[in-house]
Amino acid sequence: MYQPGRGHKAVTLGMVIFLGIAYCGLLSYRRTLTGVHDLDGITGIILGLFICSRPAANLLDLLFLGRSTPRQVSSGRARLSWLALNVLALVIGWLVMTVGATRFLVEAA
């Protein structure tokens, strides 16, 4: 099923990457955002899943919709930078989930 309004949204990926970096930066600076480590952990895991959902959706679009729809003409450099931005968003999402999961261990220690 082709969705004509759905394209490469680098701004959206950039915003979620910034959100993930801001979360990790704030936690390293303040040690807690809400005062409750469990709530910080839950927030981090949900935020990390949200960040990873964007590049995962782009990958599924590439795998399934790319075969049946006419591809937009773009250079190899544009495709490579789009792929790199998606991989960066996935790595940042994993990092946010890892930082969020370690919040559960901070209270136990």
C-alpha cells in the first residue's frame, strides 16, 4: 500500500535524535530528572522505543514498499546519507534504552 505523503523526513529523524541526546545529557548532568529512578528508567525505555520506531518504519518501507512502487530518483550519496541518519537514530535509541534500563540499577545499588 503506497502512501504518497510519506517520504524521507530527515527533520523528524533529527528531532528524535536530538531528543535522545538531550535525555542522556540531562541524566548525566542531573543524575535524575523526576527524582524517582524507576520513573526515569521507564521514561528512557519508552523514549528509546519511540526513537527506534522511526528508522524501523523507514526500513520496513524500504523493504516492502520499495519493491512495488516506483522509486524516486535520488543519487547514491543521498541514499547513503539517509541510511546513515537512520542507523544513527537506531544507535541513539538503543543508547537511550540502555541509559533508561540502568536507572533501575541505580536505585538498587
